[in-house]
Amino acid sequence: MPRTDNDTWDLATSVGATATMVAAARAIATKADNAVIADPFAEPLVRAVGVDFFTRWADGEIDAADVDLDESSWKLGHMPDAMAARTCFFDLFFRDATDAGIRQAVILASGLDARAYRLAWPADMTVFEIDQPEVIEFKTTTLAGLGATPTADLRTVAIDLRQDWPTALVEAGLDTHRPTAWIAEGLFGYLPPAAQDALLDNITALSADGSRLACEATPDAPQIDKEQARERMRRASAKWRKHGLELDFTDLGFEGDRTDVGTHLENLGWRTVGTPMRQLLADNGLASIPQNDDAVSVADTIYYGAVLAK
């Protein structure tokens, strides 16, 4: 079902299911030979969600080569390495931010992110997680049932990012006079273009001088035939559906012209550095992901690190 401006979801449906897919990829990456990440909560969280396809994939019962469309530029088989590289990027971002003295962090659209439970935070660290109420409740309850406890002062903010989340965040205790470390991981494509810009504007308004932001964005590729790309995604989704994944990825994002994230941040006063996924893969000793000129692949995604100078 196509997205609407006020839709909601849980971790087994719509956008929420992509969070479960990402957690399954982290679970596979954690079990890999010479693993570069360790997320002990990923697999039990995926099991708790109960989407059979993702559970079987995390268990190794599904071979991505049997599921993926050969000509697709976004493949299930690429995800474990890609999510491992992405996880390393955001983990390192938080480590550098806390080493610089930042003591409050915000994880936007936190999904099944378990950083508040698995990272070694400073003793006086406060971590805010923002997501849909159903998502927050599920993860909090499931991790408590597993005996997991946060490694920081964790404050959950159960609200949709298309609503007045800045007020809810401040009411939860964010100190706008102190620097904040923000991450927006796997988020922008699931927001309407105007909501993406508003999110960055709100982050800036809530941030003190010296705040940091890490995020990712798909680069603009005007040479790509968008209808051809949609058709390729429809066929990939149809093949996944035959193996039990009832999720049409062509329905999950919002189309429309988007502001370039790096340019928008620079205009707001952030000093920004972008690194493509292909570089993150190489930096972590992970296999490269093929690229071609007629599609945007996961290897083309740009990861931004930014520091605010007000």
C-alpha cells in the first residue's frame, strides 16, 4: 500500500519492516567470519518481531542468491556487508562525539537500533530515542524481557517525526544549550521531501554550537530512468514475495525533488564531510558492491558527518 502523510506502522509492516530487515542484516554480519560489528541484540529482536522471512534469513535458511533479482542494484545479498559498514560509521561517530565531550545524543527513527544498550557510553551520557509509539514500546519491552539494560540514561520519545517531535524531545529533557550528537540512519528516503528539509531545520534549531550530526542520503542521479528503476524494484519485490516477504519496496518511499543534504546542511551552518558507502566498505575490509551507470546502488549512498558552528 502506498505511503500517506499520516500513516503508521509496527516492526512487521511498511517502513517498520525495513528496520527489521536491517536488524537481520546486522545479525548476519555479527556472525560473519572476521566480523567488524558485534550486535548481540539484533537476532533476538528479529525473532521477537516474528516476520518469518527475516528470521529464516538471519538463521541462514534463506540464500540471498536465490531471492535476489540479478539485474537489481539493491540486493539482499549486499545488505550484511553494507549494514556492517554503516553500523561502523555511526558507532564511530558516537565514539568521536563523546570523546569530544558531548554528553547527549539523539537517535532519530531508532527502530531496532540497540546502541543505547550495546555501546560503552560515558557514565554521564543521556541518549534519546525517537520513533513511532508502537516501535518504542516493542523494543523497550522485548529488550527488558531479554534482561538487557541501557548503558546510558535512556529516554524514549514516542512520536512520529512528521509531528511536533522537537517539543516532545525538549520535554523529555534535551538541553538545547549544550552540544548534541544526532544520527539519522536509513531515514531520509522514507520522509516526504519537505519533511526531510524540516527535519534538518529542526535539528539545527535545537542544536548548540559544536553539535554533531551523522546521516546518510542517496545522491541525485538525473541520468537515471526513474520509471525503469521503479519497474526493476517492482520485479525484485515480486521475487522476494515468492519467498515469503510480503513487502513492496516501491511503496515505501516518497517521490519528488529533494534538496541536496550536504548543501542544505552547509547553508544551515554545518561543516560537512560526505563519504560514499564504497569507501566505508573498503575502509572496513568488506567486499565491494557492483555499480552501474543506469541505477543507483547501495554503494552510492553518501554518509555525512557534520559539526555545527553557530
